[in-house]
Amino acid sequence: MQKKKLKIAIVAYNLQVGGLTKVITTLYNLLSSIEGVSVELLFLDNDEAINSNIYYKSFNSKSQNGRFFQKYLKYIRFKKYLKSTEFDFIIDQRYRINVVSEILITKYIYAKEKVIYNIHSSQLKTYLPHSVKVTKFLYKDAYKIVCCSKGIKDLVKNKYGLTNVTCIYNSLNLNSFTEQKSITLGYKYIVAVGRIEPVKQFDKLIQAYANSILPKKNIKLVILGNGSQLNTCKRISEKLNLSNKVVFTGVVSNPATYMVNAEFLVLCSKYEGFPMVLLESLACSTPVVSFDVVAGPNEIIIPNVNGVLVENQDFESLTRVMNKMIEDDKFLKNCKKEARNSIVRFSNDEIKKTWLELLKITE
């Protein structure tokens, strides 16, 4: 007798350009690779800018009536589909900001479902209400709350006292970075990747770069991404006479092509969850330099082995570390040598084992 397939739904609002898109699609592919598992992507919004070959089902209403009516229809269709499909697990990847919506979803739509809620940021307000009582009311009976780093897990447990919290790291397909193709720029450079928004602090990174020895050594700063602060960052570069040293590429489809030949990657965000750009850079054998923010980088970076952790929000120290990476050639080469092997623990094969255990699947 053929064993019944385990049915899993991954729920999000949409797939947009950014780190969460990679996390969702990687998880979809990882779970789909398990024998006896069927996975569906369910989106509560319809995003015409979706950049994915993965089939998905959207519940967004195309009604021309008011927004409230559209939202009502969307949730009705979503509830009906869950009831008819009978998923064994729902993995909820949404931002969860509106308490009223969350009461509707958790207590009505998900009332009879086995739900796993993901948290992808140390800014807990994006995923959980500030109130401890409200959070416990909404999520204490969830099958599991999965945090993408141990730092976030500790924040959730300490603030809310929930007992159904665990950590499963976001994974990376290491094989896809084997013999990674690269962009040839014709000059030495360091790289920074992300949305050019205040939280990423690229404006301050440019100043730290200006204060370093890198411009004098003709090592450029290449910034991959776009955002509301792009023009501000360009003006700062011009004011510092670095227009020919700071390069803005805009959004690129595969940042790894730039990471491969970079001297190192820099991350200087105000906060993070589990920054995939660090894993991607290390997969390309490119060391990383990052602030030691509350969660994420200190679980990826092995200090002085695959990169350097810098005291959180200390841009003067960041400048000094950038100088060290260039001045100490032996140190940089050793970091490059260790980079890729240092993240095998985050590979799809390793992280899949954790999901198998959580879902109680025996392969």
C-alpha cells in the first residue's frame, strides 16, 4: 500500500525582491526534495513582479469593490482552500503586524491547522505583538515558532516566555556556488549588498570607507542594490570626492557574481535576523566583515577564521578592520581559505535534517 504524501503549505504575502524571497524559495525546494512530501506556496497578495519559476496559488481578490471587501473575500477563499486541501502542516512566513488580522487568521482561518510560524528578524514587532498577553493568546498553541537564529530564539523566549520556540537556520545550496561565474571589473574592490535603506546604513559605510586606506590603494567599494537612499549615498560619494571609487550597480539578479572576486564583503546594518548575504559571500570563498548585531552574524562568522566581527555600530572600528583586511595579506588569504568550509553546517543537507526532525519525517 502506497504511503500517503505529507502535504505542507508555505504561506506568505508575496515573493518580492529581497532576502526573504530567497529564504522562501530555498525552503520550498528543500522540503520538495524530501520523498513523500508535497509542498505548495500560498500567497495572500498577488505580486506581478514575482521573480520565480515556482508555481504558486494567490488568494488576492481582483474585485473592484472597497479594500475591506477585497480583504474579506481573500480570507474566505483562503479558509476554504485550507479546509478542502487538508494540509498536514502550514509554515507561515508572513510579516504579522496587524493584531486584528492575526486574531482572524490564528483563531478562525488556522483554528484547526497545525501551524509553524517563522520569525526572520530581531525586530520582533514585525512578527509578534508588543503585548506579552496578546502574543501568548495568539501563538502559545502553535505547533512551533521557528526562529532563523539562536539570538532571535532567545529574544522571543525571554520576552514572551513561550515554550514552543526553536531555531532552524536558513539554509544555502552550496552546490550552486561551485565554480561560480564572476564579473570581471578590472579593479580590486570590496562589496556590500542589500536594500539601500536607512537600516542598512550604506551612507555611514561610505564615510567609513573614505576614512580607510582603501581609496588610496585604489580598492573600490561596490554597492549592489537599490532603495530610497540611493541618491543620498551618491551625493555623499560626490562630496567626499569618491565618485570614481564608490560604484552603484543597482539590483543584480545574482550578487554572487560580484562576491567571487571581491576582497571581502561588508555588512553594517542596524539590525539583522540571519543575513544570507554573509553565507553567500562565504560560499564564494570571500571573507566577511560585519557588526556584531543582536542576532545573526555572530552565529555565522567565526572570528579571525572566516572574517571579523566588529563591535556593534562602531564605525571607527569598522574602518580599522577594513584596513587590517587589506594590510594583512596573510590574514586575508587564510580567511579566504577557510570561508567555504566554515558554512557547511548551513547547507541544505544539514538544515534538512532539522526540518525532518521537526516535521517528524523519517526518510
